Amino acid sequence: MVSIEYVYASLLLYKAGKEINEENLKKVLEAAGVNVDEVRVKSLVAALKNIDIAKVLEQALAAPVVAAPAQAAPATAEQPKKEEEKREEKEESKELSEEALAEGFAALFG
């Protein structure tokens, strides 16, 4: 999963009118004192190539962010179900989609 620092750095590059590429992203992160993870940089740059950031930001600003109340886990939940859910969550978190980025941008500006 891409850390929020990486998303902020890409937004900064976008706002400054600079190309969002690996070199520029690394420079911004290093200037901010972040230990750069090459895999995360490559992953984010690849994901952002197919995304219209202006459109995502516009949608994020237009849509209100509503937080759902946290629900307590039932005391009688079975352990295998929890492990299966954790595996599913990990698999889902690995996928970096336009929807996920839109939600992340919405959280930034909500």
C-alpha cells in the first residue's frame, strides 16, 4: 500500500505543474526527509499514469465524505473467519485502483 506521503508528493508535483515520474517523486520525498521505497514510487507512478488527477480532485471536492461508525466485532466470531477476512483485506489493499485513489483524495479535501 502506498503511504500518504507518496500521495502528497504526487499532489504537490501535480499542483506545481511538474511531471509525476519516479525521479521527481523521489526528489520531493527526499526533500521532505522521507526514506524512499523504490517499489512504492514505481507502483504509484504506474498507477497514476492512467488517472486524470484533475477529475479525481474535482469529484473528491464535490462529494461529501461521510464516515461510517465503527462496529465492534462480535465476541462469538470464529477465528478462521477472521483470518480469511484479513487475507481478503490484504489482497484488496494491494490493488491500487482509481476508486481507491479517489477516496484517498476525498479524505484529503473532505
